[in-house]
Amino acid sequence: MKEESKKVQDYDAVVQAAFQQLLSDYLSSNHRKRTEPIIKAFHLAKSAHYGAKRKSGEPYILHPIAVAEICCNEIGLGSTSISAALLHDVVEDTDYTVEDIRDMFGDTIARIVDGLTKLSGEILAEVTMGKDKASAQLENIRHLLLTSNDDIRILLVKIADRLHNMRTLDSMPETKQAKIAAETRLFYSPLAERLGMYGIMTELQDLSLKYDHPTEYADIERLKEESSRRQSSLFEQFYKGIKEDLVNLGLDYEIQHRMKGTYSIWNKMRTKQLPFNEIYDIFAIRIVFEPETPESEYDDCFRIYRVISSKYRVKNDRTRDWLSQPKENGYQALHLTVMGPTGEWVEVQIRSRRMHEMAERGLAAHWRYKQDPDEVDKVEEMILENVRVLLSNPGPHASDDYETMMYKFSTQDMLIFTHKGEQVRVPQNFTVLDFAFMQGKEIGNHCLGAKVNHQMVNIDHPLSNGDQVEILTAAKVYPKAEWLHYVTSPQAKRYIQEYLTSSRQQDLQLGKQILEAYVNDKGYALQDLIPHRGPVLIYPSKEDFYLAIRSGEIVLTPDLLEKLAAKMEEGRERHPEELQLWDSDETEVPSLSKDQLKSLYTLTSLDGKRNYIRALCCKPVFGEEVHGLLNAKNQVEVHLKSCPTAMYLKAAQGDSIVAVAWGPHIHSNFGITIELEGANADGFVYNIVTTLRSMRIPLMGIRFSSSKDRAIGQIKVRVNNKEEVQYLFQRLRDENDLVRIHLVRPESNE
């Protein structure tokens, strides 16, 4: 009994201490000191969650207290939001109802708690009924956004909840970490950005990277730490050059330096293919000041700008003025990039104290500075509209909705005018072709180009804010495969892919019919010349062979038929183990039961027969970092951790993630495509093939084209593992005059 009593005392002491800290922080804030609802909410939550523990083993009530702390200290919310944060899991996890909360705390707190409560299984079944691949996560996100139209504080508390979950993710199993990290990167981090909460956005991005790519995260953190001393020295020299002039302005200011977020660095390294030491904007200097008067705020920014530009050379194309025209999330600042005293480009951000709080806390900070708290002003309406637009133009399926929503999350908006003068809000990286498909599938399918501001442009022309656009069409124009590179929106890509799939099937059938008619005329049977699967001559598959016939790339001759017959005979004589060099069997992949999902799934392959499916969107190779996801047949489908498609699936269907690890692979291999570019010299392609032969790497296909001084093309080969890919790349570089070489991932074209 004494031991049990001590545990209760320890529990109460820990919980009470955490709550007292919250109360103290609230009383130190500039909000009205309405402690009664906070204390009342704490006692109800403590009672409702009594005895419950988190995965880490700590009392569950510490989680809502921590969420309330974030609302209070890091977002700057008041007693209503703090109370709702303390209660945010009560309805979902206990026997209390929203009506109980309304009776005890009133309509406002009940509305926020209701908005934060996930859809119940019963309601969710009704919502998702009839939808293709609808996910519970998607519907809960839609529910969250819709209810936030009633009170934006629902979103702010939810972001605080997600931030604390990410900070304490260590105690969760790997599959849960993958699910939550993917949701965070694709939904909650961009949502924080749309609300102007840059500090929280950066932390959410960094934490998601920490769990999704732990090795790369640790490497960049180490490089940041190694460069911090040099950055501090640069900052001191920079400040020394302008300190006297800044002081003479007579402004109350502070100057600081900071490193770019780890995720932001990782993303730039990945997308720009740059090493850490070649990213020039890793380091930034920020000047935050108190204006002389509210009216002089903008002028004071430019007074500081003149001090800096008089001492250091300004890079004009990197100057950004978000003062008179704030970003749609309310962000205001003056950015400039200058050549620092040590010969490095340095970004400088100039903000007033008000602007700085807006950048860190977003909408919550704006409320603090409002003259009329009850009136929705221009800035507030702009920020709210920035969130509402996420639910516009839904797709035909829940999965389409999710992809479109994520696309909108990750891009800023701009305004475009039609030729009739109508305003249309579109994402920032829209092209003419995107805009054409936005106006309808048929308009997009026949888009010839456009008049932008009365000037003729091509379909791949990127649009800019304020452009006036008139789409031009022609009946003889149809989508081509390269159009997928000219669009950025999921909707346009779906329309193009639909057309290409339909067109490809027609061309494939025509090619097959042409070949069949020819071989029958020459006394052969098609099955005696074309294998059921695997390559046909230099083509990766019979489908590619049929398409080459349809396009005229292949001319049918008796010699060709003899080559096909000889190749078939060679294949019959080849040892079964060698046959596996040409293909791998995924037809007998087992389905998993629910009980098996709790265990680590070992990925194996024997003579090409795999117990998993290799995802076509990213085509991982044995040894690469991967995640497992269950498909519709409950089979394990393996994706690269960095695969964009897998990221969507992990976020939308997190319960389908399977913990996987590579196991034995015997007589098994993986088809990959490598793109190469080099000097157009005699024997360039021959030398590439010679390297492959010396390594005994099977060549499945090869296509090259050349210009005056460059040869560029692709080779399709089969390799055993990640290490062999790396060694192949090294040999190709060492033995050939290459300008560029990289692995082609299908998802990079999506």
C-alpha cells in the first residue's frame, strides 16, 4: 500500500508542477488573467485521463499540458485556446462528450474541442462510403480544415498538438514514426507556413527529416555544427562594419545570425544536386528593431537598408520587398543579399518587432496588434483565405483530393487574369499548359500555346503574378509524353497521363498487329519469335518492341525475323539461373494478415522470386533506404524512403506502413535506368558498352542522341544491389568522358 501511495504522490507532484509552470507562464503573458477556465479545464482533463500513460511511460495528462504550454509561450494564444488545448483529447479518448464540454465551458471552447476531435469510425464510414481509396487521415484533415472556418484557433491548437507529438516521437515504433513524420512534412508544416508561423514550420520540417532520413539529418547537423564557428566570425566582421552607422540611426534594435533549417538545407542539396559547402544562403543575419513611431515602420526599414548597402555590395536580383505587399500568410520583411567582408554572399532580413512576431507566431501575433479585436481586418482575411483555398477544386477521388491538397500546401498563390479580365488564383509555379488544363480537359489536350500580356508564348512558358492569359488551341494538337515536364499541377498531370495511357494502348495493339501480319506472311508464329516476358533484342519488353514498330523506328525485314528466332533459341538453352538476369518474378508475393503486421518483415528473393513488390514509382534497389506499404491485396510494396508517391501514401494511409529490413537475395537483380551525358567523340557509346561488358553487367536497352558537341542518352541495365550501382557509376566516370550521370527514378517525372 505504501508503494502504491508513493506512486500516486509522485504522479500528482509531477503533474501539478507542470501545470503550475503553465499557469505561471500564462500570468506572465500580456493576455487578460482569466485563470478560472484554465484551472477548471486542467482538473477535468486530469480526472478524465487519470491513470492513462503515453508510449514513453509518462502520465498522459502531461501531453495536453505541454500542448497548452506551446499555445501559450510559442504561439501566444490566450485562456480560451489554452483551456481547449488541455481538453483537446478528452472527447476522443474518454467518455465525455462535446455536449458535456459545452455545458461546463460554453460554446467557444466546445467548438474548438469538437473541431480538434477526429471523426469517429461510424461517421468516417459514412463520409468515405463509395470513395476510391479514401483514407481516414484524408477525411480527418478535411474535417479539420472545414471546422476551422468557424474558428481558426482550431488549427492553431492542432499545430501545437502535432509539434509536441513530433518532439516526443522517440518512444513510438518505427512504422508510427514514418506515418507521423510523413503527415507532418506534407500537411502540418505547410499549414504552419500558410498561417505565417515560420519558427514552428521550420521545427516541424526538421523533426520530420530526423525520423524519415536519420542519417542525412545527422550528417547535416554535424556540418552545421562544424561551420558554426566560422559563421560566428563572419557575423562579427559583418556587424563591425555597420555597427556605428546603425547606432547613429537612433533605433532600438537587435542583430542576430542564424543557420538555415536542416530540412531546408537537405531539400536544396537534393533538388539542386549541391554539396553542403556550395549552398550560399545557409547563413543569414536578421535585424529586428522598434520603429520610432508606428507610421515610420517602413521608412525605418529602408534607413537600415541604406546603412547596409552603403557598406556592402547588394546582389540586386536577390532583394525581396515584402513590406507594402506582404506574403499571403501575412509575412512582412525586407530581404537583401550582400557580399560580406570575407567574400561570401550573406542574406540580411530587416524586420520591425511587430513583423518579427508575425513571422514567428503568424495569425496569433497579428491579433495582438489589432486595433479592433472583434473586426476581421484585411491581413486576417488574407491569411484565412490562404487556408480556405486548400479545399477548392476537389478531384473526383479522395486520393486525387489529397494529392491536390498537398500540392496547394506546398506552393504560394498568385493572381492571373483571363483575356476577358476575370481574376483566377493559381499556384506560383503554374505554366501555360497548367492554366489550359485548369480551364478544362479538352482545352488542355489541344493547347497550342497562349498570348501572355498580348505576346505569343509556348505551352511551357511559366506564368507570373498579374499576367493576362489567352489560351490558344488547335484541333490537330494532342498531348505528348514531354508535356508531363511542362506542368506542375496534379490535375494537369492526371489528364495528360490518361490520354497517354489510352493512346499507348492503341499504338501497342497496332504495332502488334503489324508484326503479326508480317510474321504470319513469312511462315512464322508470333509466339516463336517474341518471348512472353523480358527484353526483345535491345528493347526492355515486348510492349516497347511493338511501340517501336508502330512508330517506324523498326523496319520489318527477313533478317530481323532471323535475329528474333535465334534469340528465342538462345533463351531456351540458357541455364535457369541466368534467366533470372533478365527478369524477376513478383507473381507469388504473399498477402499479410493483421497479426503479421506487428513484426519486422524481411525482404527476400531467391532466383528472382521476391516476397515483395518493387514499387514502379521509384524502383528501389537492394540495400537502399526503403519503407514497406501494403497494397490493396495486403502484399508488401517497397518504396524508397525519399519517394514522393510513398510520402503521400504514408501520410494518407499510415496504417498500411510495414516495418521492413533487407534479407538474403540470391540470383536476383534489379532493372535500373541510367542517364549519361558526355563529349560527342568517336567511340563514346562503344566505350560505355565496353565498361558494362568488363563488369558483366547485362545491358537491357540503349538509346543515345547527339548534337554538335554533346552525346546524351539512357542505358537500361540490371544490377544486384546498391553497392554495384555505386561501383558502376565510378567505373563509368573513370573510363568515359562524362559531363553528367544520374539514376533515372520514374517518380522524378511525376
